[in-house]
Amino acid sequence: MIIGQILYEPLAVSKATNEVVLYPRHGDSKALGQIERFLSYFVFGDGYAELIPDVEQEEWWHLLLRKD
């Protein structure tokens, strides 16, 4: 099931396994872990910088840095 996108690349989650997968336009798909890990690491944690280029310009990134 498609749950969103990251920079126009589809992001899906398997209902059976809760695995989140990114499907880039070029290259192979990238497994991002189960939904709980995806949310805690890539959405609300340090992993956000691994997915988003020029993360220093992102307001969300600055908010995450201030959470501590």
C-alpha cells in the first residue's frame, strides 16, 4: 500500500509485514524497516538526514534538532 512519497519517489508499506519500502525512480528499492522503526528513526530521528538531500535547509530537521 502506498503511504506517501519522499521527493516524488513512492513510499509503501506491506500490510502483511509492516515493512516500509522506498521505490526510487532509478535503482533498486530500499527497505527502511518496519513501520515503528521507520517512524522513530527516519521520520522523528537522525535517519531523516539519510533520506533528505540538503537536510540543513529543512525546517523539520531544525525542529528535530531542538527536541533534545
